[in-house]
Amino acid sequence: MGKLKVVMLVLLLMSILMFHCGEEEDPPVEYKATIGILPAENAVVINEVFQTHLKVKNIENLMTVGTKIYYDKYKLEVVELARVDSFLTSNGGNVIQIEFENNQEAGMVNIGLTVPAGNAVSCELDDVWHPICKVVFRALSPGSEDLTIDIDHQSDGDVGLFDKFATLIEGVVVENAEVNISN
């Protein structure tokens, strides 16, 4: 009888171990450095004014934001461009404006903002968006329009996100936006 109890106990322990080993744990959430235009979708009518925000999330030691936002100048007009410095100044220091302008003729907003290296800012890795600037548009003509962000430093040396060592932050995900304009 003693050997039977030992065998039963061993079998019970093995089944518990096998059951536990067979459980799959959820993979850890992978947060990726991201820049985006929000809201990602807008449904508007001609002459309607609507606002978007350029925002970042999941970025560590951000010192410089250099980007261009492209839009169709025949479908949209920029009526306001404003910095939102609260995130960039959250570690002290001031925002230094390298470039911050709309070129309606080219259908492009140029943004170049930086903070001193010692005041680089970080987002928690939690998918919470942090604003960089506000862009207010007026819808001019019907159709679908994509607002696209350019941070490709290889194609344009004036754009990219850089850390406190002035090193290009690699692998940043870009989330563009779509505007649907109706009559």
C-alpha cells in the first residue's frame, strides 16, 4: 500500500506539473515609439474647420522632433498652427523652435522643435499620447485626403526624432490620418 500511495502522489504531481507547463502565458505587451496625427479619422463637410494634433507615445529621452505633415492643398487649408509645449517642457527647460511653419502652396507643415539635451523628455511605456502641436484645417473640396507624417531621415536630413545624444531614434511607428470631406 505504501508504494501505491507514492506512485499515486508522483502521478498527481506530474499531472499538475504538466497542466501548469501546458498553460501559455500572455506575451508581454510590446510598446513601440510612435508619432501620429489624431484623431486618425475625420468626417467633415466643405468649409468645416477641424483640429488635429501631432502626438507621440512610448518614446524615451526625446530631445528633437523634426517632421513634415503633408496634405492636399486643394482639399485642405491650414487655418491655425500652434505648439503644445506641455510635454516637451515637462522635464524643465524651454522649447527651442528650429522651424514651425505652414507652406500652403506646397501643402506641407514643417515642424522642428528641440529641448536642451539635459531636459530630454520620456513617455511612460503605456500607450498614452503626448501632444507636440495642434494643426487646424478647413475643408475646401470633397473627397478623401490622407494627412501623412514624414520622419524619414534617410530621404530628408531635416526630419526625424532624436534622443538626448542627438542620435536618431530608430523604428518609430508612424500613424497617419484620413479626412473624408463631403458636400
